[in-house]
Amino acid sequence: MISKGAPYKIACLACGISEDAFADWRQKDPEFARRVEEATGKMALRQLAKIEKQADENFSAAARILERSFGENFARPEIQFNMLAQKQRDRQSFDDRNLG
């Protein structure tokens, strides 16, 4: 399901497992984690190829690629603000965990 583009949460629901169990399996089994990441990456590349195919004739497809790939520069201002705020929260969380 992940290879078809389902978010982890939806894939877990469809398989009848909790998100916590899925996260545990990924953490405890490096091969499982690698396979999940591989499936995710391949799905993303397939979807990107579809968007790129449309980009020559569809401005919104090209804009979507820029927004998603280079959000800091091409996303709507409110999205850029949210991205910056999330980075700052992540940095603070990392500092709190690692610097005491």
C-alpha cells in the first residue's frame, strides 16, 4: 500500500495495525525500515514523473514541483512561514534532547 502512495497512517489502518506497532517494527528491524523507505522513494519518483510529464503543458504541474522541491523559495508565503517555524521547533527539540 505504501508503494501505491498510501500515507503510513492509512496503510496501517488498512492492514489492521497501529501506527505505534509500525513505528516499532521500523525501529527494531533495519531491513523492514529499508524496504519501507525504498517503497516510499519509488512511489514518490513515479508520482514525480507523472507531474513532470504534465509540466510542459500545465503550468500548475510545474509550479507544484517547485513548491514541493524548493518550498523555502517557491511555496506560498504562509507555507514558507510554517516551514520556518517547524524547523525552529525541530532545532529546539533537538537541542533540548541533546544539550540537556
